[in-house]
Amino acid sequence: MERRCYGCCSPWRFPAPSHRAGPCCVRSSRAWLRRRPEAPRKPPAVPTITRGACRRPAQKTGESRRREMSARQPRGAALAPPNASMPGAARAPGYAQSRPEQVSAGKARFSARTTGSGFVAAPFAGRRSFDFRTAFLAILSLVLGLALSGCQRSEPVSGERSGAEIDLVAQPEALVDVPQKYRPKFRWWWPTDEVEHDELVEELHAAKDAGFGGVELSMTRNPVQWGSTAYRHAVKAVLTEANEIGMGVDITLGPAWPISSAAVNDETKGLSSQDLVYGYIDVIGPMIYSGAIPEPSDNIFLFKRLASVSAAQFANPLDPGIPNPVNLENLGTDLPNPLPVNLAEASMIDLSDKVGADGKLQWTVPAGRWRLFGFWSRPTVQRTHGDIISLIPALLQANLPFDPGDIGGLQGNMVVDHFGRAGIDATLDDFDQRVFGGDMTPLWKKNGGFVFEDSLELSHTQPISIGFLDICVCSARFWTPEFIAEFQKRRGYDLRPLLPLVFAAYDLPGGDGARLRRDYYNTLSELFIDNHLKPIADWAGRYGLRSRTQAYHIVGQEVTRASAGAQHPDGESLAFGDSGAKIPPGAADTEKIFGEYRKIVSGAHISGAKELSLEAGAITGGNGYNATAADYKIIADRAFAAGITTMVVQGIAYRKYQDAYQLFSWPGWDAWITVFSESWNQVFPQMKKWPTLAGYLGRGNAVLQQGQPAVDLTVLGRPTVLIPLTAGTPVDGFLQPQGYSWDSIDDQSLAGLPDAAAGRVLPEGPAYKAVVVDRVKSISGVAAQRLLSFARAGVPVVVIGAVPAAGMGYKDVAAEDAQVAQAFEGLAALDRFSRIDDPAQLPETLRALGVMPALRVPEPTHLVAQHRRLPNGDLWFVYNNSADTVDTPVGFSGRGRPTRIDLWTGAAEALAEYREEDGVVTLPLRLPPGGTMVLSFNPRAAKRLHVFSTDAALARFEGGTLRLRDTSSGERKATLSDGREVRVTLPDLPPPLQVTGNWQLVAHTVSPAGDDTVSMPLPALKDWRNIPGLTNSAGTGIYTTEVDVPADWLTAGRGVLLDPGTVGGMMEVFINGQPAYTPTLPEPPRPITALLHPGINDIRVEVATTLLNRMIGQLKEGDLRYALFAARTAQPYGLIGPVRLIPYAEAQIGEQR
């Protein structure tokens, strides 16, 4: 009996050994199995297609998706409730209760069916008779899945998102179609758990249609609803759809940041974030003290647990001083406290064993004046931080908790202890039950995304505390109940008698209190990595997920060390000071931006993590509704040049929500009330033009994730804490213009590096060729010995300034100082060591030691580059961080024929002008300000006749010929790789043709009143602000015209470039119906010869604008709901031009033999 494949309708006979099932066949069969049992038994409708060939299903419209979602998974009915271990309707304290409709919906009976895709839930109405056809199709689904081999997939399931690895050396054209795994992600803000599943699916598809490969879920408004039953159902709806359409789903751990959980809310258990605080009294002996242990003066209403009791005498008993409450070290500097109280080191004693069962201290006080300390551990009572904006809606909306993060909210869950294991274990157990376990597990495993930990903006108990910089006017230190025992194990001495020195208010006469505080901070960093980062990564792996973390904002913590400890470190353009186009290439702030990125990237280079992501696009200062393609591109380009490898764009916002303080409801929920841009949704005109820019970002991601990073050297210098208010270091200013690349490293990371090999540090990773010590006053003994071992292995070591004379730890000061001295004495005797006084001497010193930059520039430039080593060649990403065009020959470490990869299109073009010598390929580089170039070098590529040098604008290959091109006429000469010199004369060229007049504009505008279309002729191109009827409009403008191209412009040896001029918005260009100008923003003119024909040619330019001008227009038209935009300035909109066709001439100068 003849049957047909339910996916592609190809006829086949059971068992059909010749039918090669494609993934669309499998998906259709699975989809049929998932339908409700009551539905008619018929295969899904599909277009008629050729037998044996699979075709992509017809594109669903938004309305059809909503209908399908409603029919397939009614809200609250088709989604399985939590398993038996889940909290269900009666949830644990700290989480919101389910809404009535969800509770009632949960009463329906469910049946979990297992298919090749995992678990799929569907309601059933009672027992049904055995159905042979259903059983047969279930078996068929499995068989077809195993037989998968025949058809080209157009919409891969998410479990296969990783796809085949690409090789951009052997196949530089592999990025024409960007693999899904490399595409950028969108951060996706949800306000509460009151989100409609249909809308979520619609927004997920909008992100995919915009060219994105995944989303990152984040809840920003109601922290107690994260993990609720409704939230779980919503996440399940998204995961189910994402797995069908090949989208990755990442999820922020807990609502907003830092991580919080109801499981740590009990203050008596010590599972939430903890402070160490103290109280003191002065006593004079001899006497017997019998009484209470001193308490902190601000401990009202806070639970506390005694950590230790100690006492000490003053170094100067007559003038002990007053403790300074400001912890200056929190600024990440090595400035000493100007007003420390110096204690007598020999007098410091631990009295913890003299505390009785009643909590009273019994102590026989020796003669003299003593300060008695009581040290207490207590919760910081910090609740989930969220956004500071949430304070405003909380005042106006009764259903939202009043939860100002830094001073401790009243309803949100407490922030987990980030340094102890018990707190994170309890939190992850809680998350297991709420969001990840049960029927969610197979969905997560199939998707394979990330769990994400947002900013570690931990705050102390005291009211003046800024989580962003962790500056506090307080006497508090972060703590965990097991800290004293962990300190003893890791540092080798008892901290209890010395606890006063943990606080900057106290010191020793010689300043050695700073060494103890360094031990404290090192221990804190280790506990953060061992008890927080690693457990989360291990836990995520159980669900087939990976972990990425923004491992900074913790006082005293070295960012590079923490980033190296993260499975996948994450950064952010906001914290690192990058506000996009507001900071043009070459601006002074760019050095600071690169320096901050470098701290994260260096950690990844040490650990070997290839995916290090960036929260990109959070631009501050009243920037809502005006973000342009230029903003995102310049942020991404700087990040790529610094070594970031994955872009996570801020962000899309759930559309169908409105805060009480957001007076305007259109264009949808604004998650940040314009403080940060941008809350994208489907209304934004530019959303439809994102695919081109998303493709650019995805190709950049792909390039930077290839191979191993190659970095010239690493620098041990100033602390790698995050200091967003500082500029680059002097070393930066001397290394970068000479082409050197470098990482930053902290003392702990340096001390932990393995032995050097083959004259390289981390030879299988960044392969540092040298280590620079930049004006460091102290260094750990272990790190100093590492430097000595590197130099003995042939790695140059350069010290700038005085040689470090002291160690960093407190345990045995004299022994460690001697260890440091011995190491540098040994270094001084080696020819691989050099000491200089001035950072300006560093490039010359490195060259004298044989350390050449992998990027060779004939004169100082502002090129910033990333180099990737592959087994079969090299990849380079180059960025011009300058306000001037770079036009100079540049040498690249590598061998073989160079190929340029266009990040806008993925097109690969073999370069025809280059010279290879001694492992360096030199070629002419011309980059405009902010311009980028990606180069692939393949030493195995066939040798071809090419150009060594030419005075023409371009040498290029065309088939088997070698040609010169220029936009001006006259004689051109070239030196070829076979030694010949050739000369050609390019014919006279007409001037560029400006396309003026006869433009027709059709503007599809958007506004709160609804969409509209305005059509008009344009005698001349203008900014929309100067066009009556469009002055206050926003939308998409479609410009069309005809241009008469003379036949002699297109004859042999002639061609045309397109220059669209000034454009206000994201752009696409079509010539005679074919896409022509790929960039969404203007770049140097591009060739369009192949799309033109002699005579009349059609030109269509589509420009999508931001929404800012419409928001301003609403206010101008009297809509006071938009008063927030009163001070905003309208942007240029539309095609402003001039649009020009630029003729060029070519001549053949050689032919391959």
C-alpha cells in the first residue's frame, strides 16, 4: 500500500528503504503526534513539492503563530505543572502565589508523551482505546530521526544548534550563511510572571527574524515571582518553541541581580550574604573583665552571630587615634588609610575560648590599655538588587514590592552568600525545583544554552553603600561563616587574633596590615571561585547548560583572576564606559574602554574559555528610542578588537506591560524609562533591518571564536579591579602604537601559571612571548619565582621602575621578602631580563630582547588587532581606533595567501597585493575611522601570481587574471611576484553621477494613532525633519528612482561603485530588484557593476528610522504623556544623500599559468 511522508509528501512504501527522511519530515511527524487526541487524524497541510525533496515550511504570520499556539498549547492547560516535588500552588515563603486562573488550570489531567524531541505534555480526557496508527507513527518518528541524512535543514532544532565546526582558513567563505551558534543574542526583559504565552512566542520569533540566535531571559520588576508556577510555565512555553525553531535560551539565575533565593531568607542560618562587623571598648588592666562582648553600634534589629573576640594594645598608648570609617581600599587603589590606628602586633590575642555558654566574656586583663573587639557575622539583608528604577513603580503600584536594592528591600528574597558553599547549594536546590527540574530538564538539555549571573553588585548593611563600586562609609567586610577555617587552610595561619587588621581603620606601625588585608582579599577571591563559580558551572552541566558570569564589582577582587575562574566570563559596555557613537574612534576614553575589556579577556585567555560575552548596548543618559546601527557596531567593533567573542544585545522588552510611572503606553513597555537604551520590540521600524547588522555581529563572533588567541605579552601592573573612572596606563600608550598586543595579569594568576615551554608562557593558549612587570612595589614570593623560572626557560622578563622589594603575604614577612629578593637577584644574572626606568623605553627594550609584535607597522598607528592561531593558518581582526584613515602597509604574523572576509556579507576575496617574508605577510591596509577588516592566511593555498606593490587603488583577481583598478585615469604600475614590472594606462573616466531628482518616497509611518502610509515625489533628497508631513514621523522610507547608466560605463574594463551618502537610519539598497549595498549604515563605496545594465536601472533604498522623533512629535502635538522627551533633540531621518554612482576603470596586468 502506498503511503506518503507526512513531512514532504513523498510517496513511499513501508519500510521505504529508499526514502531519505529530512528533518522537516521528522518535525512534521512529531508535530502530528503532539496534536490533541480530539483533533482530526490527517497530516498537516504542506505545499505541493517535488518528490523526494524537502522544502522549508511556509512562513507563519504572527496571527497564524498565535492561532497555532492557542490550539496546541492553551495557556495553563497544555503545559505540565511542576512534578511532585515542586512547590505547586502552595509555594515556599518568598515567592508570589499563583494567580487563580493558573491554579484552576492546573487541575486538568496531563499526560507526558515521549518523542524523539523529548517530553511533550498534552491534556487528555480519559482512557482511550489502543491506536495502532498512533503507535506506528511514534515508532516511525524515532526511525526517521535515526535515519536523518537526506534533506538540507532550513530551521534546525535547538539541540543541534552547535552545527558543524567551521574552518575560516580552509573555507573563508563559510560565513555567507552565519551558523546559528555564532549569531548574537538578545537580552529579553520580562516584568513579572504575568506574561502571555502567545506574546512570548511572537517576540521569540521576532528575535529570530531579526537575525538573532538566542535570547537571555531576565525579570526586572517583581523579584518574588521569579520561579513561580506561572513563571515556570512561561519559560517552558519559550523553551518548547525555541527548541522547535533553533533558538538558544539563556536564563538569568534569579530575578535581576545579584542571585537571590527564598531558600536563604532565614537570617539565622547564615545562607544569605554576610558582613563581618565589629564593636569595641577600651579597658585598662590589670583587671578582670566579666561582661558583654562589644557589639557594633548600628546593629539594631539585625540578627548576628559571634565570629571572634580579640584584644590588642596600641602601638602608641598615649595617642591611639580614631578609626577612620572609610575603607579607601574599596576604590581598588593601594592608597594607605591616612588615619589608621596602629596596633602593637605582639599584643594581639584571641579571646574566643574565654566566652562562656551564656555569651559573656571572662578575661583577666593584663596591665596596660587594651582595645577589646567583638567581631560579628550578620546578614547584609541585601535583597535582589534589580534596577534602581524599580523603586519608582513600587511606590505607585501596590502589586510590586517596595525593594530598593542597596538599602535592603522588604519583600524581595535575600541575596545568597557568594563565598560559602551552603548558601549556593540551597539556592541551586531551590532553582532545581522551580525552573530546571522535572519536565523542564529535557527541554534545557535539548536547548544547551547558558545560565547567566548578572552584575555582582554586592552591598553592605550600612546605608551609604554603592554596589557598583562597593564604596561604603562603614566598617564592614564581606564574610562567610566558614571564613576563619578556610583562611587557616589557605593562608596557613590563624586569623582570629589579627581580625582588626582586616579593616583599613587598623594597621601595624610598619604598614604590614596591608599584607594581611591582601591575604583576606585573596581568600575571598578563592572562595568566590571555589564555592560560587565552580558549583554553578557544575550544576548547570547537569542540565546540558553552561555558565557565564559578570565576575566583577566585588571589593578588592582582581577581575582577571575571577574571570579566569569563571567557566565563561561576561562583560558589559555600560560598566566599561562604552556609550557607542558618543565616543568616536580615537577619543581619549577609548584607552579606558580597551583597558577594562582587557581585564575580562585576559582571564579568558588564561582559562582557555573561547566564548566570552558582552552585555552590549546599555547606553546611558536619556538615550531611549535613539540607538542607531552605528552605536551597536562601534561597541561591537571595540569589543571584538579587545577580544570579546559573543555579543548579547540589550535588549528586547515584553511588549504588553506598562509601569504606572510610564505614562505613555506606545510603543510598549519601556523597561528602563529611557535611562538605558533600548527596549526593542516589534513596533520599532529598525527591527526589520536588524538581520544585516545581526549578521555582521554573528560573523565577528565566529571569527573571534576560532583557534587560539595569540598575544605578544602579559603585563603585571596595577590591580585588575574594575575602576571605570580611570584612563589607560602609560604602558598602554607606548605598546599599542607600535603594534604590540598584551594582556593584564594579577599576582595570583601569575603565581598559578604552569612552566613555560618553547620560550612561551601558556604555549597552547595565548603563547606570551614576554612578561612585563609595570612599577610594582610588591609581589608574592611564588609569583617572583615564576618570573625567574620563565626567564630561565627563555621568556624575556622586563621590569619597569624599581625592582619589587617586598612580598605580599602576612604569614612570614621576612621569609617571603627574602624569597622575592632571591628571585630578582637570579633574574638580574640572566640575559633574558631587563630593567628600565621609563615606560617609553618598553618597545625598544622588547625588540632588543627579540620580542617583535605580531602586527608590524612602519610607523605608530592606532590599529587594535586580535590574532587567532589555527592548526592550518591564521586569522586576524583589525580595528582602526583613530579619527583618521589608516593607509599604510601592515605586516601580519602568518604565512600563505591572504583572504579578506567581509563581515557584512560573509563574502571572501583573495587579496592580490601582498608580500611574504620570514613568517610575516605584508599588505596595504586602508581603513577609515572605526573601520574593520578580517583576514585569513592559508599557507596551504596554491601559489598564484600576485602583486608585490602598486600605485593603483586596488589590485584584484578575476578568475585567472590579475587586474588593477582605480577611480581615476592615467598610468599605473605594479611589481609582480615573479619579479616583473608592468605598466598599464587606465582610460579617462567621466565624473561621478549624482542621482538627483525624480525620487519617489513611500513612508510607512508608525505612531500611537496607528500605522500610516505617506507617498510623495521628492525633487531632492531631504532629511525627514525638513519634509512637510514627515517632520515628526518615524517609520520606514522606501525611496525609488531610475537612473540612466551610459553603456560605456559598463564595457570591458569599466565598472561602477555606489555611494549612498548620508543616511538617517538602518538601510538596505536594491538595484534592479537585487540587494546591492549590504551595510545598514554608510561605509566606503561598494561595487554594483554586476547588477547594472546599460540604460534605465531601478534603484530602491529602504531606510528604517528610530522612534525618537515620533516620541518628540507626540509631545509637540500636545500629548503630555510624552513630557519625558521635552529636552530631547530630534535625529536626522531618511535618505539624505547625495547618492552617487562612481565609475572606475580596470586593466589586466597578468594571467595565471
